[in-house]
Amino acid sequence: MDFWDLALINALAKSRPIILLDNVGIGKSDGDIPTSLQGWANHVIALVQALNMPQMDLLGFSMGGGAAQHVALTASSLVRKLILAGTRTFRTPNTVIGPRDIFALANAVTEEGFRAAWRLSFFSHDADGQAAAKASWERIFSRQQDRSPHLSPETWEATD
């Protein structure tokens, strides 16, 4: 939950209720991290059902976007709108793999490494893109206390 840009969340919250979730074992949530995006999706579906929500607009970012795709495929009646950002689909035999450096977040272990990977993964390389990355990073890290940890490289690798 700590890695969403507040500019986006606050803008969305002006017109609708927002539920941010750390999936099982991620951030400050307890439990064993599912080893598949379908496993992540199953927890999202269970939460929505426990809250008796008939439908939702689902926004998935990065690995959460992969989970959101699985939610839409598994429980399509729960998803009114699906928004995918900074994400990819599941790998298939026909998948064309781009340059590996765009997956730098998966290997980052230091704060500067995460910052550099964030810029590389989600923003254009021109001056405007780099300025937007800097502003986004500063908003995300405006709250310093009690932050959730970054995903470890082991967590990235364990999830297919």
C-alpha cells in the first residue's frame, strides 16, 4: 500500500471509495505470499466477497496488474472496470521478451537501486519523464514512518 502515488490515489478518492491492499504476506499483511499471480488474485476475490461488494473497479499496478488480470478472468462478474498500469500479461510461448533492464525492480536491494529501477521501469527517459519520476517518488515517500518494506528479489522470483 505504501508504494502508490498519492496524486493518483487522492484524485481517485474524490469520486469513489478506495481500498488499498497489501496482498497476503506483502507489506504489513501476514501469511505466506502466494507463489502465483492466480494465488494473489484468489485473495483479492476473497476480500471482495468478504466485504459483500457486488462489483468493483479494479486498478492493478506492476505485479498487482498481473493479479488483477487473473481476478478478471476468474471472477469477471465482480469486475465492472479493469485498469492495468505498468504491468504485463502472463508469459506465453509467443511472448517477446524485451530488454531485461526494464525488470530492474526485481533485482533492486538498496533504496537508490529501487529509485533508479522505478525511474527506468515506469517513466520515459527524457527530462519530463525523469522530472515526473522524481516528483512521484517524493510523493510516495512523503510519509517516512512505519513504511512497508520493498519486495525482495526472492519474492519477485517466487511469483510466476
